[in-house]
Amino acid sequence: MIRERLGHPLSALFFAFLLTGPWVYIELTGGPSAYGLSHLGTVAVSGVAVLGASFLLAWGAETAEKDVPRAFAIAVLAVLAVAPEYAVDALYAWTAGANVGTPRGAEAANLAVANMTGANRILIGLGWSGIAIFTVYQAKRTRDPAVETRDGWLADRVHIDRSLALEIVFLLAATAYALAVPLGGGIGILDTVVLVGLYVVYIGVILRGDVEEHEEHVGVPAYLQEFARRHRVAITLFLFAFSGAMIYTAVHPFAHGLEELGQAAGVPPFFMIQWIAPLASESPELIVVAYLVNKARSTAGFNALISSKLNQWTLLIGTLAVVYSLAAGQVGTLPFDHKQSAEIWITAAQSFFAIAILTNFSISVREAVALLGLFVSQVAIEYAIIQTVADPARAEHLSILVLDGYTVVYLVLGAVLFVARRDELRGIVRTTATTIQDAFTASDPAVDQAD
């Protein structure tokens, strides 16, 4: 990682921009094809640009914490970091809408759902679990106050911010609604209204929050926060805009290059679209969170991960029907087959289990390993089925059975945890209800502070 504490903060900023330089030059002078870059070369150059942009994005979000509520700064970071995932899904949804009633349209609609569910499951199965394990490991060096060492098998845990009660409740509401989405036979405008509406209300609540006394930063964020407010805001907006543009333009070639490399290695295209492409598009988010953990800011890191899950589980699903309808030229419902119904159910069930884990505002290494193990084993079994079962219809049938089986496991584990932690859940709901009421009934926070 870029060591901000070595040398002047401007050196770190210069180095991060330098990482994006080759990609900026290539993009402005014809793109990878103009230079005859191989897939491996494209992955290397675009991947380095994503790395540099991820640091710039993280620094922008940390700098913004001085001027806006921290939850809002993190929400902006989360949206920008996963913007490439929105673009990939929008492409498939648009193709489906432009080819309604054709095999190509049906395939594109299924790919849109597969890519969306893959991204959401990666965020929890690899993101939440991997970052929790990484945080505990790094705590030996960083002395992260959020990490608690406990006796017992894999009992060490990472505590998360109790202010995340708001995100947990909104995520639980979106998850409960998502369980019913497959019953409608597709993703329609009603789903858009409900899911996007949830996110709009959430943003409205956090925007009404006070600007907290920001944490003591070091390196680049500390340096930028010393600027006059008008200059600081301009720099922050530039960092957001530049890093967002870099991530948006570089992640697509990065993901495509990985897909081509994977297919050359014998990985089926559909499997690549569901798992490898989302893994590439989620990489900026994971890099940003790993950077925060490395600075002993695991609380902010988990805030970003949970905020990303919330916006993907609401905005990403909700906007698919809008893009589909625009391409179709009329209000429509993005269709999907039985296999994708099962994918949505297992994704919602995984989310249900993950939320249950967070109801005590912590995640232990044992719980992280459970999330990771369930995710990896399910993907591995499905891959084995694809590779070994020659008959496509039978392979799909077996795959659906696996998905349904894991869905039941996630739901049972989540229900057990919710029952065991029912008092914590009631407390979270009460806290969130109070937060929402205060946000929409209190006077302007700025006026209150002036008084």
C-alpha cells in the first residue's frame, strides 16, 4: 500500500495519480486496441489505474468527513466504488429491453440478474468475511481498537459502529422485500419504487445528521483538511470526480480482460459473467476498505462495506427495470428464468444471515469463516456441476437444487441468530425509528448549531 507516513503527503498524492497516468494516456489516445495490448497487458494497466484511483477515492471520502456527515461521505464513496457494477448490469438490462421477445433479450435479462446477484454475494461472501479476517490479522500491528481478543476457537471479533443500526434496518427491509421479487416473475417498476424509495429515505436521514467531530487523520486527508473550506471542498469534489472516472473507464477493460483470460483457461462464459466480472468491478471497494483497515480505521471500512451492500441491494436492483423500460420504449418488467429466481433467493438469504450476524454490532472470525465457507463451497459445487455434467438441462436442475439447499441453510442460520439476539434486534429497530423521527421532525441541524 501507499505509505502516507513516508515523506510529504503530496508525494503520496503524486504517486497515486502516477499509477493512473498510463491508463489516462491510453484512453485519451485511442484505447487499448490502438496499442495492440494483450488481455494480460490490459488487465495490468487498467488494474494499476484502479488501484491508484481507489486510494484517491478513499482520501477524498476521508477529507469530506470534515464538512459532511460521515455516513454521507461513506455513502458517496460506496456508490462511486461500485459504479462499474451498475454500468455492467445496465448494459445487460439495456440489451434485454432492446431485444424484447427474442432469445438474445432473454439471455441478456438473465445475465443482468446473474451479474447483480453475483456482485451482491461477493460483497458479503468475500468482502465482509475477508475484511473481518484481515482486520483481526492486522490488529497485531495496527492496535485497532475495534478488534477484541477473546478466548476460544476463532473467537476474536471486530466491533462495528453502533450508528450502523440505521443501515442494518434498511438493509433488512430491502432483504425482506427481495425475497418476494421472484414471485412477480421479474423486476418491475413497483420494485423500483420500493427499493429506490428505501435508499432515498435512507440518504434523506443521513443528510439530516450532524457533522461529527471528525477522527484525527494522518497523511493525505490530514493535509487536505487544513485547506480553507472552499479549497478543501473543491479538492474533494475533484478527487471524487477523477477517481470515479478512472474506476468507471478502467474497470470494464479490467473485467473484460479477466473474462478473456478465464475463458482461455476453460471457464464457462456464463460463470465468468456471474463471478469474475463482478469480482473485478468490486475490486475498488475492497481496495478502499483494505486501505482503511491498514490505517486502523476498520469501523469506517465496515461502514463502507455495509453502505455498498445497501446501495447495491436497493439502487442496483431497482434501476434495472428503469433501464430495461427505457430500452424497450415502454414500461416493462425485466424477466428472468427459474434459475435466476433461485439466485435471487439465495442472495437474499445470504443477506439475511449476514444481517443477523451484525445485530450485536460485531463479527467474529468464526462468523466470518462461516460466511466465507458457505460462499466458496456453493460456488465451487456449482462450478463442478457445470464442468462435469454434459446435459445442460440436468446441470441447471442440479444447480438449482444446490442453490435451494444453501438458501435453506442461510435462512435457518439467520433465523437462529435473530431468535437468540431478539433483544438486540428490538433495540436496533427502536434506535432506527428514533433516528428517522428526529431526522424528519427536527429543525435544520445547522440552525441548531448556530443557536
